[in-house]
Amino acid sequence: MISLITGENSTTFTMVEVGPDLTKLDKEQLYPYLTSGYVADRWWDLPSRNRRILAQNIIDWWSVPFKVGRYKYPYNGGWRERRADCSIGVVARMSIIGDWETICTRGEYYLASWEGHADWYEFGDRSCFYLPCYIVKVQGYGFNHGICGLQLDKDMTIFDNWLFFQYDNGNIRPGDWQMPIELEGVRTFVSIERTTKKLKANSMNYETITEWEL
Amino acid sequence: MIELKTGENETEFVMSREGEEANWTIVVIDKETGRSIDRARATLRGEVKYTNSEGLAYFQGIRKGTYPFVLIKEGYETIRDTVVYR
């Protein structure tokens, strides 16, 4: 309550900046907020509903259109070049959506190309968004697949607190080909993995944080 | 404007003696930087004022009463308060 007296009065108001509604920004407007770490710094302060809307926008805009064609890495003094598989798809996406330093080292010259384009780029050479993005293993009967998981709420053990994505699917759900519920009568397992050894010479190590049986 | 409805109506008027009015200067600054915020929208008694480049806005001739006050600036948390002049 502000009380006034007869005559002259003066009150100073200090206003707190809250920034824009991130869910309403378009792709171009949102990008600088992602690469500067602004979104990452406020990720857990956002209302859950807004965080989920924003997460879907981010994946739809920066993962779904992202197609890694081939990759190459140093080998016997030269380069070994291969067609990108799901693990490279995961690393390439994590190096943008997440924090590339958790999965690779700058200067390792681990390169990938956009499908249909000749330009090669080094993982970590692009600006990343620093969001809580993890490797996700999907293991079923005769089926091993790697996808990505973006954490949507703090409890990592709740399946619905994750947005799963890989290739052209920005919201992989149980039953999709990338996450079959069962194969040959055997249930599929989905696990969240944390990198323990960065990508080097085409290999990396990780450990399971949490796991679900579909 | 005072709206009446069918039946009995009652309205309380608070009158100020001449020379008993209040003038109010508001200063609006950014909490983090301390810089003046211009074009913040302040509303008192339905009267709207915008802060100038020095973060100042003036309300004059306020009569005795209790009024809602709202301060709005895009990108900032809105301030709502009650202004009382008795």
C-alpha cells in the first residue's frame, strides 16, 4: 500500500526484468536466447507447461530438419569415412541441443556432413544450446537403437518427463519404429545414458542413469 | 461515471477541501541495472501516464480516496499496488 499526503509525493519503483515469453518466439528470435545460454539458465524456472512447449519447438526446429549424411574421423594418419548411423545422429543432435563438451573434445576433428551437402563441420564447431540432453538406448529383441532425450521435468525416472527424438521424428512414442514396445514377444527397454568417456576414434562410453521396460 | 441499477442505490463520495489534493511523482528504474525505464505505463484512478526518458511520470490533483495502481512495462514483472490518500 502506498500512502500519499497532501502536497508533493514521490515514489520510486524498481521493476524486475522477466524477458520475453519464450514459447511465443519464432525460430529466428529464439536462436540467440538458446546459444547465449539464456534458455538453459532458466530451463528449470520455466513453468512445466511452457518448458514442454518450448522443448517441442526446439526439437522441431533444430533436430527434425537436421540430417547427418556421412561422418569421418582420423584413422592411420588419414581419414576413415562412413555413412552416419544412429549413434552419429545422437552425437550430432546432442552437440547442438545439449552441451557438446559432454560428448566430444574440440580439435578431435570428428566431422559430419549434412545429407546432400558437401560441407563438413566439426562437432562442437557450432553453437549449442546447453539443454539437459542425454543419449537414450532402445534395446529390444534383435534391435539396438540410439536416440536422444531432452529432460522436461526434474524427476529423471518418470518416462513422461522426457521428449525423445531422432532423425525426422521430434516426439518418439512407444510403438513408433524407433521405440517398438515389443519384438517377437519380448518387451523393449529404454534407458537414459550419461557419457563417461567422450567420443574418440569412433567410440564413446556411457553409463545408465535410469531404465524403463515398455 | 456512476451506474445505477433498478431499486435502491448508494454511493459514497469523499470530498477534499481545496488545497488538500496530492501530487505524486513516480520514478521507475530497472532493479538490476538501476537505469531509468521509459514508456512504462502507470494507471491510477483510470488515468494513464507513461514515464519519460528519465523514468518519471506525474499524477496531479489526486483527491482523497483509495485507488488501484498498476505499473506495466513489456519484459518486466507488472507491479500492482493500492494508493491511499486520506
